[in-house]
Amino acid sequence: MSAVCGKERAWAAINLNHLEENVRQLQKILPKECRLMPAVKADAYGHGARLIARELWNRGIRDFCVASVDEAVELRECGITGQILILGYTPPCQFEELWQYGLTQTVIDSAYAKELGAWGKELTVHVCVDTGMHRIGERSDHREAVYEIWKNDNLSITGVFSHLCASDGMTKEEREYTKRQIQDFDDMVQKLHRRGITGFWTHLQGSYGVLNYPGLSYDYARVGIALYGVLSSRRDWTIADIRLKPVMSLGARLVCIKMLHAGESAGYGLAFTASGEMRIGVVSIGYADGIPRDLSNRGHALVNGCRVPVIGRICMDQLMIDVSEVKKASAGDEVIFIGRSGDEEIRAEELAGDAGTITNEILSGIGRRVKRKTI
Ligand SMILES: *Cc1c(COP(=O)(O)O)cnc(C)c1O
């Protein structure tokens, strides 16, 4: 257990009020009967799964989804007694844990359903139907194979779901593809009902499914990134006009300041060379903490309300910034990579864009050394 001294080397501040507001905003655009099933996989997208799940639990949310048994067990251990759906593959050696902890497993395809059904004790599952993403799920055009899943002994099937793969897109092609997926899913559910197969919940939308197709009415919506108050990319806009508030800010510490003379270089590989006299600051965060190395000579940070460039290559534990223009920068000052400082703000979408990726990857990649603290 590390000491909290208010001078952490690197921290992620988690704003629980913003989380609560995002929950409310998302619930507002969803039909009343649709409940949130927050995606708290990957340590709640880097925000801290225990912290986020407990907070959501206290706000009345009872259903969660994760990627693995280990993530689900972590939730059970912090008092989450509701439904926990594992969205991915669980190896047979962990079926015992599914049973023991009362977890809900995704049926990946009909062969996997047989494996689950043959295990011995009754397991609770949701059936994933592939409506066009072609990742997991039994293909929706393999109708008989889908129906067969219900013939397995020892499976308690409490849900049927699918996943949209282009709901963030606004091109005609993407909108049409998504509408076909929705139609395909609805057909599947209707056909199951007509065969007398009932008693299961349905869910289809992730964040963009909710934000861009808000009228859809299923039992759950598996929201992840939107709950954390950001979009995947700064280029994105959405049909539902809601103001999400970023839950995480990310900061580190200025550890020393030094002068660089014209022609001198800084950092690994001589990747940055001073063109004149300048002041640089060394910051206590690096790529092992989740600052992408792609931000070398390219990223930005905020110091005392000023926006400054990252210079040189980002190291594993440290990086350097140009503080020539910051009048009163001194060792110990905060350096913000995501969040506000004075009137300036760097959004996760901007950082991700500069690094050539999406916020989902940035947030879930925030390292274990980064201290999570709540505000
Ligand atoms: C991760 C995941 C989600 C949540 O996605 P967001 O875009 O972050 O809302 C929903 N469904 C499935 C199957 C997922 O893997």
C-alpha cells in the first residue's frame, strides 16, 4: 500500500459526480424499461473496476459486463451480487468458477454451448448471435444452430444479444449496415419467440448504439466509453445530443527543470534538438504509465494553465516538455495530460487523436503505477 501524500508521481483523478451525471444522461435518452449494464472490463476502462462498480451499485445499477472470469470475481469480491455477464471466452478450467460465483457466461457459438452444457452443473448464459460483426456469436443465418443451443442440458439461458460494429459511423453505408444488424437481431428474437423459446432478456447496443440509435428498446444497454464521459474519437458526433462529462483526469509531476542551449539534444535517440536557449521540464510519467510513445515530439500537456509541447522520445517512466513559455514552472508542479488547468483543457479525445488511436485504448492502457484517487 503506497502512502497518499498529495504529491503522487502520477495519478488519475476519478470524478464520481461526473460518472453519476453520465449515468443519468444516458438513462434519460434510453426508453424507461431499458436498464444500463455498464461495461467495467479492463479495470473499468482504466478508472478502477472496484471503485466504479461500487459507485454504480450504490446508484442502483445491478447488472455489469466484463471480459473475463477474473474480472468478474473481482467484482464479486467487492460486494457486487447482481448479474455479471462475461462477454468473452472462458476456458473449461474456469467453468467451476462460473458456477461457484454465479456468473453469466456468453455462448460464443453452438460448439461452445455444447461444451458448457456437457460440463455437469447448470450454468447461466447469454447467447451471442452474430449479426454481421463476424467476431463471436453463432451466425444469425444459422437458425437451426441457434435453436439447437436451447436443447443443451444444464444451460439456463437468460439472455440473447448481439453487437453492432459500425454504430459509431455516419456514412450511408455504416447506417445501413447497422440498420440491417438491428433488423437481423429483431428477426432472430421474434423467431425464437415464435418457436416458444422465451424468458430471456435482450441487448444489442453499446455506447454508440445508444447515442446514435437512441429509440431502440431492449432490456439492457451495455454502455462503456460513454459512461466514462468521452467519445472514442474527437471527429465523432452523435445523434443524441447529450453532454457527457469526462470522469478521468490524468496528471503527473514536474520533477526538475533545466536549461538547454542551442544545438543540444534531449532524451533517447537525439530525437529532439534545441534550436535556441530553452527551458525543459522532466515529468514523472511515461509509456509504462499509459502515455503512448507515439506522442514523442507530438503530444501536449498543461502546466499552470499553459499548454506546452512534449519534446523528445517518451521514456518508460519519464518524459520531457518544453516549459520555456511557462513563467512560473517549478519542480513539484502538476502536469496535466487529460483534464483542465486554468482555462486550458486537454480532452482524452485530443490525446488519443494525437497518438493515432481512440480514447478506449488510452484509458484502458493507464498503467497500474498510476494512483487512482476520487474527487
Ligand atoms: C466493450 C463492449 C461493450 C461496451 O462498448 P462501448 O463502446 O465502450 O460502450 C459492449 N458490448 C460488447 C460486446 C463489448 O465488448
